[in-house]
Amino acid sequence: MSEEKVALLSIPYGEVVYETFRELRRAFVDKSSVINVLDDADTPVYPILLRPRRFGKSTFIQMLKCFYDLSYKDRYDEIFSGTDIYEKNLPSHNTYHVINFDFSKVSTQSVSAMLNSFFSAVANGISNFKRRYPDFAFDYQDLDKSDSVTLFNNFASAYSDYVLKLPGPENSKNNKRGRLYVMIDEYDNFANQILSQDLALFLSITGDKGFLKAFYAAIKSAASEADCIAKTFITGVSSVSLDSLTSGFNIALNVTSDACFNEYAGFTEEELAKLIPQLVDIKQLGVSAGEIIARMKPVYDGYCFSQEAKHTVFNSSMCLYYLRTVRKKCKFLPPEDYLDPASDHDGSKLQQMFGIAEEGLADEIIDTYLSGDRFLLKDLAENINLNEDAKYNRVQLLSMLYYLGYLTIDTSPAPNDRLALKIPNLFMSNVFAQCTADMRLKPSKVFADSVLDISALQDTKDDISAFAASCTEFLSGIFTNQVLTHMSEMALNLTLYTKLDSMRGVFAEMQKSLRVVGDGEKFADLVITVNADKANECVYLIELKYAAKNEATEAKIQSLAKEARDQVHKYKSALEFRGKQVKAYAMVFAGSDCKICEMQK
């Protein structure tokens, strides 16, 4: 263990104010190279970039504000020296008047609260603009506090008058006096919340006569003025409200799946390799940054937003929360046990989306998940208009799952040039598992009334044949009852885990992450702990294998048994099991029948 005190930077979990990062010694991942793309002549001047929640979109917008806004010109060296973009010395830096609107805190409690808080969000952006430009005179105190459209129109008009009075541009034919850069963060946050609470209200605010379309039409009108809006940058989570935006602001373009923006939010492995030593004392932990990344990768990584992308990205908020916990506890912890609390509602949101999908779609999605197959479609739905379609169709539902991060793009070839989507990582796989359990298993009377015989486990016996027999009886009832329509190894594992998790006297874990010396990260099907924190505490490590009944030849069963034995023999030596009493088993099922249950010495 190192006795030297390592100077670490502050962890910016939940922080978005980019301009203070250096002042407060906060670590950050340098995303400034994306500015090169935004400045490219081939990039749309009104781009829309969608990413899942808590991926760093707000921090990115704050960085753009510091880079482009005139009021930060004197702080350019302070804020950007050492970054990728600083060396480029782009002529666009600090040449715009930037106004930014953050709609993440718009209230959804009532219609009046929503309209008033949307007005306040626009007013806050204007107030911030006035603080940076004290010579810009604009009074909106007498306006209707629910009419954000008039507020923005009046602001745009005042800005056009303002720039006409400014001194002319210096030494650049491209520098017009009217260079307003409008940045909008979380354009759809409140609309998504309303969608989950009140479909009728959502349809009202996003329809042709809704205020959202009128607001974005006002932005388009200002963009058509020579001395008003020059560029916009809009972020959000999904395309379910995008039709309202693009109907009013139809010159905006959704560039979410362009390869050049794949890594604009989230962390790459290379970025994490630089970040981790700044945040945790890896010498004290006795591990390398690479080992930490390898442990985080199956849980937080895997997101890909373009078929042409070369890298996947990690959920940045998940990474920062985990690294903060590792630093606080001074231990190398299992990432799957330390998930960002902001993700707590992901499972319920998945069910809500299934609830407004066409009949049978939720079952199709769940069956595909259980079978381990990919989700194929021709193209993503860029604009989803529930005012035209009362329910999500298949393409819309899959597209929403992609935008929200439940699914991601699989860049490996798909048949007939289709787009293939997959579950990105273990965290999202567990979200699907929980949703499946809640929708299909727990409501079933057969599931609730069935009992697994765990007496041998609680007595820490080697012979658990009674437990295996009770598993067969339980599964026979579940699968003949068609609670799960597709039997598979995943379905088998999930069903047993969900039942065990509902029982007292045992602590069950599914797909538990294990560190096996010489083999790296492995995942055990079932880990059952009995008599926790007692002298006779025991861990039952079970590797499950499944064959369909019509394929379950003796040769097939023996082959699966050998595979399970080999795996469980390795898993037994995992670092997580050191100093513990561990009993390891290979279990092979043919349909719902447990054919082999062998303890591995």
C-alpha cells in the first residue's frame, strides 16, 4: 500500500457549470474536439442531438457556451488552455452572443404550472444573457407569465435592435453584428414526464395548436432574420416530442446517429483511462486504471449511436457515481452494486412505454430479450408523432428504446441491410429482467403459490436434489401456464432468480460479476447466499444450462453438463469467494426438467 498522498481532483458528479471546473479543480473529460465538427461547413447550423439521460449533455452545452459566447472572450485562455480545441485557435471562438435555455426543470404538476415554469425557463435564459451583456436593455415584467412565445418574440426583436447599435465587425467578413447562438438543453424533459402521467395533456401540448410548436416557430422566424439567430444547438432525450419542434422549426435537423457525434456525450475507454487516475488513488487500491475499466465495462459501457461508429461509450454519470464511491470507501467495488440513484426509475419507465405500445409489442420485445436475439428494423423513427398514432408502432417503440438508452446500435452486419439494436450492458439487461419479472412472473398465481424447497441449502447440505426437484415442479407450472412464452436459458435463470428473490431465508443474485484470476471478469448464473452473517453462512454457486426438450439428446445434455462444470470450477476460485464456504453446482435442464444437478468439488 502506498503511503504517499496523491493529489486528486474533485469529482464532477452532478456538476454542469463548465466555467468553474478549473477554478474548483474538478476533473473533466475533454469533449472540445467536437467543436471542430460543429464548425465544419458540412454540419447543419441547426442540429438536434439526442442522448439518454445523465450522459453529460448539459456539461457539453455549458462548454459550447464558454467557447462561443463573446462575454467569455477574456477567459478563453483560462478555460480552454490545454484542451484539444485550444490548439486549433478557431476563429469562431467567442464571436457569438449565446443565449441558452434549460427546460429540465419545467413543472408538470398542472397545465398552468407547466406554462408558467416554461415561461420562467425562457426568462431565466434571458436574465442570464442580460447579466453577461448589461448594455442589452429588455424589460419583460409586464408580459403574461404564461406566454413564452410572446416573450421570445419580443426578446428576438430587442436583440435585432441591439446588434444594429453595436460597432461593426473587425477584420472578418464573416463576423456579422447579429450573431445570436441559441442553445436549448433538455428540450423534451417535461414533455416526456407528461407523457408518462397524462397522455391527453401530452397530445394537447405537442399538437398543431400546442404552445411547443408555436415556440419553435418563433425560433425559426428569428433565424430567418439577418441580424438575429445565426445558429442553434438543441439537446434532448427522445424524438417523441421532436415533431412539435421540427413542425415549427422545420429547418432543424436530427443528427443523433451521425458517426461524427457518436462520442460527444458519455466516456470512451481512452477518456476513462485518463480520468480515473485523477479521481481515485489507484496505487492505494492496488489496481490499474485498466483493471477498473475492465470491471466497469460490462455494466456501464456498450452504447453506440451510429452504425459507422468505431467506439462504444460508457454512461458518464454511472461512471462518476461509481468512482466517487470507490474513492470514498477506498475499495475496488463491484460496479453492478453501485448504480447511480438517478437510474432507479428506469424499469418503471420501460413498463410505461410498453403500456402505450400497440397490442402484442411488449410481448415481442420481451420474447426477443429472453431469446438473446437482436432487434431488427429498417430505420429509426426520427420524428414520433403520437398525435397521429395513438400508440407506438414497432419501429417507434424500438426507436424510443434506442433514444432512451435501453437499446443501442449493434454495428455487426444484419440481414438485408437492416439496422440491428441490442441491449447495451448488464445494467440495462437487468432492467429488462426486472420488467419481465414484474409484467409476466409476479402477477401469476402459479408463480405466487409455488414453493421452492430450500431446506437443504439452509442446512448447508451438499445434496440439493430436493431443491432441484422443486425447481422442476415450479418451472413445469410456470411454463405450461404460458407466463413466459419462450423457454430459454435466460428465461430459466430469470424465473428461478425472481422466485428465490421473493423468498425469505436466502439472498439470490443473478449474473453476478466475479473476478477470476487469469480469466478476468466472469458472470455466474445464480449465486445463493444462506445464513448470511452467521457462523454457518454458505454460498451456493450454480451454473445453469438449458436445452429445448426436442433437442435434449443424451449427448447434448452431457455436452452442456461439461460446459457448466468447467465454468463453475473456474468461478469457484473468484476473488469474491475467498474466505467463504462455497458449494458449486452444474445444473442442466431439458425444458423444465432438471436432468443433472452435480456438485463440483
